[in-house]
Amino acid sequence: VAEMRSYEGLPGERELSRVPSVHELVLPLRISLGDAVLSFFTTIATLASPSDITLQELRLETLLPADQTTEAMLHSLRGSAANS
């Protein structure tokens, strides 16, 4: 481990011990839809169980609206889909 830590370009102990900022934990996604731009952020849940290989590989990704404009657009799209 000490040898690996001595390699150039690797973060030091101080950088490794700090808490990541929200900008490093959130992956933004922007989608153009006509004249509108929908903004989302994603969360990924991992279900891991050492006794079940199927669960170890399962990932659930959820896209959530990142602003009020996107939320309103999604509600209007849901309403128009329900009416058709």
C-alpha cells in the first residue's frame, strides 16, 4: 500500500479523507424537448447480497427533476398521456 501511495499524481491522505461536495456526487442530465430543456439528476441504488448473484448485479436508477420547470413539464406530460 505504501508503494502505491508513493506514485505520482495520486491524491494524498488529505484529499482522500475529505467529504465530496454535492457537485461530485450528482450527475446532471439535460434533455431538449422542443423548445424546453428538462433538467434531471439521477440516483442509483445497488442491492447487494453476497449470497445471491442476481441481487449483486441489480441496479435501480431513478431520474428526478432538478428544477421546478422540469417538474411542471413532467406533470403536464403525465396529464396529457392519461387523457389520450
